[in-house]
Amino acid sequence: MGYRYIGTKTRIIDWVLDTISETCEQGSHVVDLMTGTAAVASALRATGYRVTANDLMTYSLHHARTALLLDSAPAYSGIEHRLRTDIQRATGTYERVLDTLSSLKPIEGYFMRELSKGGAPSNGERPRNYFTPDNAMRIDAARQWIRESRAEGLLSDLEHSLLLHDLIMASNDVANIAGTYGHYMSKTAARAEQPLLLTPTAWVPLPHDVGGHQALQGYAETVAAGLQADLCYIDPPYMKRQYAANYHVLETLAREDEPEAVGVSGLRPWRDQYSNFCTKTKIRDSFRAIFRGMNCPRFIVSYSEDGLLPVDELVKLFAEFGAVDVREYTHKRFKSNDSKLAPELTEYLVVLDRA
């Protein structure tokens, strides 16, 4: 199953890459300032660019490390004594790690208590149906195994990030959600009944890889001030929905913590990851801070007709800093169940050439 993620650019990656390639040759340094699932960053690396990917969310950091800093599975040489030896289908140490994680004895932990329909939330709310009890306990067991291995110094930084990336992807596959983790579905979907299974990340040949990639975490407005690049690609939030609130479960997986689960939806405290791009009154100043702070001659900003600001307002804002060009792409709206929305969606690439 694909990653269910607001605004993912998997459907328009070719268009984005074509626009970037018009003025940015292979080997150039491109910053993906709000990388999300790192889909664009991964495609840029495969095309031959040097990539710096940044995002505020911790799960995005693990995705970006996997996409940019690895081209094959790490050795996992320090962990072999903790692996099962009776798994016939595993072909290498990495695969044995994932098979071990998938076959651990389930335990009752945070995910079972706070995020499963079989749990008993500590704040007295009714059980939350993000995961079946069995899958919640499988997630708890995998989390414990990874934390213990990391605490014992058995995992390198990249080995650790890859396992968290794989656990996030596997958990997302069996999550009982309609689209985001803002709330769970009352009835358990068939896909959520499937047992949690961690599958190996697929490695693709990278004949044009130039190396020198980076994966960063921080507010775009702050990180931009310390970067120099040939081009900056920005895919900001379009709507009021905060990613930190809508993907709180994935953030908990990525941080490996057990935060207080608040309210009916079990939200983790998330205000430390509040994005100004989800607020009409602050989005303009955030764009200005990026344009002023980064040493970069060209910016390409993805946006949508559903965005907080009309595209003509973006053009007016960006024109304060240079010449602006707008490209349009119309396609079928992705699985919209809202009859009030048009069946087609227009997306934009707003290109800013600095004066």
C-alpha cells in the first residue's frame, strides 16, 4: 500500500523534475526544504542531483535518511546475536532483522493501551481504534526491541533510522484510518486486520548518484538561513490542517517515546511542531524569511488551488523578490469523497528567479 499522506507529490514527480531540470543541470545542489515522505528528494537523488532534504517532523527525517544516505542495506553486524536463526525466507542480515521484528511475541505496551480498541487510555477516554489489539502489541514489541538494541549500542544511526522507517511504513499499512491520523475509523477495515509485517526497503540502482546528500530536521524558516544551493524546492502545507496533529501516531513511532495521549483522538503534545504555513496570517512572513535567508538564486514552490492563499496572492508576494512564472497541472482529484469538490484539481509550480 502507498503512503497515505496529505499533499504527497508522487503523482506529479515527473512534472516537478522536468521543471527543475530546465535550469538546473545534473550535479547541482537542490534543497527540498519541506520533504515530507522524501519522495521528491529520492527522485532528485536518482536523477543525479546533490540533495539536502529538511522537514520539521521526525518521521520525515528517518524517511529522508533512508532515501538519501543509503543505497543498500547496512550490515547490521552488531545485532546478529539478537536475531532468529530459524527463519528460512530471510536472505541477509537486514532481512533477518525485519523477520525477527515481525515475529516477536506481542506485548502490551503504549500502543496497545492508548491506540488500540482493546486498550484502556490513561486519560479515561474510550478505547481508540487506530490498530487492532494484535497489531498494537506487535508494534509495542518491535518498538521495545529497537529501543533496547539502540540503547545497547548495537545499531548505528543509519541502521536505526532504516528500522524506524520500515516500522512506520508497516504500521501505516495496517492503520485503521481513512486518510490521516487525525482520527480513527469506528469500524475496523479489512486491511487493518492484516498482521503487521515489516518488509525490506527496495533499493534501486543509482547510476547518476553524486553523493554529498544531507538529511536535516528543523523549521524551514530557520534552516533556510544556513543553506546555500543552486535551487530550492518548497512543498509547503496548503491547508489549515497541521501535519504534527494529523500524523501524531507516526511521530510517536519516530521519536520512540510514550507521550500523554490527549482527548478522543489521543493526540500527542504537538505545539513544538506548529507550522506557520497552515495559518493565513503567518504564511507570508514565513515565505519572506526563507527567501531572505537562503543563499539561492531560484525557488520552485508547489501549491494547489485548494491552498490557503490564491495563487495570484502568491505571485504578488514572490514578486517582491524577483521574476515569477506560474506553471499549471490539472489532474483527477485523489479519492475525494466530498461531493462539493470538483473532480479535477489544479496544482501549480510557482517559479521565483531572484532579482
